[in-house]
Amino acid sequence: MHIAIAGNIGSGKTTLATMLSRRYEWEVQYDNPELNPYLIDFYEDMHEWSFNLQIFFLGLRYENILDIKKSAKSVIQDRTIYEDACIFAPALLNMGLMSQRDFDTYISLYNIMTSLIPPPDLLIYLKASVPTLVKQIQKRGREYETNIRPDYLQSLNERYENWIETYEGKSLSIDVDVYNFSENTDDFNAITEKIGL
């Protein structure tokens, strides 16, 4: 089984993936943005490095899905290939941080790749308000995230909401402002009941 967690920066994807993997003995495939050699450059100059950043993530996420499909184990994935194309790249284009030419090239590659892979068996979407995202980003203290602006997080939130409404696979939405699963066992248990496994 392939379970994927989607959500904005700081929404708790890694935490929930870890907790669910322990509960169900699933293998975890973590999102490791630090592996992207363009990440620090991107946060320092988004316009210059946005295409490079997104192309690297696209290839990495595609490779991750191929690994999941080869695995005999159930795997929970922290971040999806869909988010880059449906959330992050369009946000960068809209903000003038990616050119239309680069965006079109990126989407063309994305469409080819996603035509060759099935969607996850379940997608869990973590919805969180900007204050919650900012609080959790500050709590984890990643230096390269210190310059993330609240208006950028808000624009991503809006895109997430639009995307999840049109997502055609099986999905479950969890409001992180309501379910504090990382600190409240009852909230985590409520989420596992919603998953229904």
C-alpha cells in the first residue's frame, strides 16, 4: 500500500508520517529538502533558482515513487509529486519568480512522468492556518526556512485548498489547527480512526 501525506511547509507531514509508520509498521519515505543542492540558493534568490529547484524535486519525487512501487512493504510518503506541480511551481509563476517558459517546460515533464505512475492508495492532506505554519516552522528551526514570508505561505495555502478540491484519488483532509496530533494522543487516535485501517 502507498500512503502519501500532502501539506504546506510546516504542516506536520514528517511528524505524522513517523507516527503512522510506528502505529502501522509502515516504511517511511521522508521528504529530504536538504538533498536539493539548489535549496539554499533558492531561498536567497527565488527568481534565479526556482526552475532548478523544481526540476530537481520533480526528478527526485518521480524516482521515489518508482522505489515505492518496487517495494513489497506498505510505504508512507512525506510530500507528493503533485504538490510541486500543482502548488509550488504555479505559485512561483504567479509571483513572477519563475518564467512562463520554464514553467511550461516543467509542466511538460511533470505530465509525462505522472502519466506513467498510479496515484497513492490514500492521500492525507494536512490543512493548517498561516500562524500554525509559522509557529511550527520556527519550532523546528531550520536555518534555510528563516526567510519564508507569511504571504508566501498564505498563497501556498490557497493553492492547496484549490488543488485538494479537484484531487481525484482517495483522500482524507485533517485540520491541523483542530487535531494537534503531535502533542495529543486522542487527536492522533482520532486521525487513525479516520484512516480506518
